[in-house]
Amino acid sequence: MKKILIPLLAMGGALVLQPAVAQDGEALFKSKPCAACHSLDAKLVGPALKEVAAKYAGQDGAADLLAGHIKNGSQGVWGPIPMPPNAVTEEEAKTLAEWVLSLK
């Protein structure tokens, strides 16, 4: 019984936390200049965020990789236009990355 109960409780806790990450990530996205180049559903200067989520879905380390791209910028990942570094903390970059990956 304990072997089943502990994983169920862990999953329940993860599901409870998911909306908080999504809400914080969306608010953070709106408070930063991200929307100048990205939208949820359509390519602007950069890819649609749902396209990013689909590309990295299920990949180990995806949140850390995206957080690094958000904070430090990247080039050549989605085409020739570079993504500049952003004025975000490590924690904010991680929150944004986790939010992007939660999009469907």
C-alpha cells in the first residue's frame, strides 16, 4: 500500500503546482519584452511558444536548455535571426522555460 500511496501523493503535488507555474510564467512573459518577438500560436520574429514546447517536449534537460537561451540568448536554433540575451534572473529564466514547456 505504501508503495502505491507515495507516488500518488507525489503526482498529486505536482498537479497542484502546475497551475502556479503556468500563471507565474504567463505573468512574467507579459512583464518582459518577450512578446515583441514571440506569441503563443504564431511565428513573429521568433518561433511560436507552442512550437518551442512541441520541439522540446519530453527531452531531458529541456527546461535548463531553454532557460539558458532565455537568459543568454541563442543563435541558429530557429533560423538566422539571433535571440538576444534578456535581463532576467536565473529563477525568472527557469520559470519562463517551464511555462513555455507546459504549453500545449
